[in-house]
Amino acid sequence: MTSESLSTRMLASLRKEADESSRPKERNGTLSRLEEACNAIASGSARAIVGQGLPSAEVNFRRSPVRIVPPRIEEFVLAKRALDGRAGRIPSSWTGPTATTLRKDRKLLDYVRARDQELAAASGRFVPKTADKLLDDVQDLALRSELRLLLARGRQAETDLIRLRQGMRMLRPTVNIDLLIAGNPGQGEPESGGNALAIRETLDTHDVGRRLLSIASKLTNSSALSRFGLEVHPEFGNIVERKTKAELLDSDETRILLFLARRAGGS
């Protein structure tokens, strides 16, 4: 019996996480579009779609096989969106994922890389082995399982550390988080001064939760943001400038702000 590919197992895991997330419909939509884009690139059918919807990018799909990488996926998404517009399917469901989104989301990027490596292996193109592929070569089942667990824990710890840094910088902007993580807590606090003292006193008051919730509600309220030319992106949940889509807060930062506000407010 043929075993499932690594990308198939990864997608199943991503689907499970999406179902348990706060926005399962949106996350599963992103995963479905990503899978369709990767399938089209792998099969070669993407070239015709891009040629019709985004002719300027068709040249990138002439080589065989085409690399499954974030820029090609974004071009496929833009082509599908353009074709939807011509057909009157407005608004188009093809809002993403963009190359930027894929690069910022480690789990989505790992899936894209797995798809590219599987395509390369099938076509005979040489690719260096990833950590996951190297683990497949470990013959001892117990050792292989333990190494996979350690790898998964390391990746999760890296993700948690990134989110912790982001959250702490929003909550305590005057504290040097990197020094604290490096084990120098005495150097992590700012030098004594009027501004630092004022911030500490403010954060120690009983109404910090209400203040944080007020800030968070303003930054996630589309009506309030629109007065300043901003909006909460309907697909990714990040806060962006409405016309240029320049990002003020990414989706993780927005979620962390809400999480910290609710924790501080006791809700």
C-alpha cells in the first residue's frame, strides 16, 4: 500500500488546526485555494489560466516543471481573481494567499516547500533534503518518532517565542525583550526616568485591562479605522491602509493584542 506523501499529511494537520481555530471558514478557504494553486502548477494547467488572467506573468510558467514557490502561487491567485472579475463573479473568492502571506506563515510555507520538493523528486530535479526528509531515512522507528517530536516542539517553541516578543513589545515597549531572553533581566529594564516611570505606573493601575480593551476594540473596529483610511483585511485579519494595503499590524499582532487585552481585563 502506498504511503501518504509528506504534503498530504501536512495539509491534513493544517485542516485540523483550521477547524479548531477562531476563524475556521477563512483558514480552510485559504488552504483550499493554496492546494488548488499547487495542484495546478504541478500538473502544468496553471500556465493556461495565468495566460488568460495574467498574461504578463505567463512567461514564468513556460519552464517544465514550474517551481512551486510563493511568487508563482500569487500569480496564479491574481489570474483566477481576474478571470472571476471578467465572468462577473464579484467579489472573487480568490483573495489570497499572497506571496507575503506565505512567507510570513511558517506552516503554509513548509507545505509549499514540501509540494515543490515532491514535484522536483518526481521530475528528477535535485533538491536538498529537509529535516523532515532526513528523518524519513532514520531506520529505528522509536528514534525516528522521538526526533520528530523534538523537531515539532522546536518549531512550536520558535513560533511561541516570536509571538511572545511581539506581545511583550506592545505591552512593554520600553523593555529590551532580547536582553531578557538572553538572561540579562537587569539590563532588560530601561534606565530610571520620567517616561519609564510613568509607563510603569500606568501599567500597574487597576484599569489597565479596560484601557487595553479600549485600544484593541478601536484597532479591530472597521468603522473606527475607516476614518483614518485603515481597515481590517477580511481575508487575513491584519490591519492595513485601505488603498495601498500597507500593513500596520499583521494578523498575529492583532490577535496577540486582543489576547493580552482580554487577559488583563479578566475576560
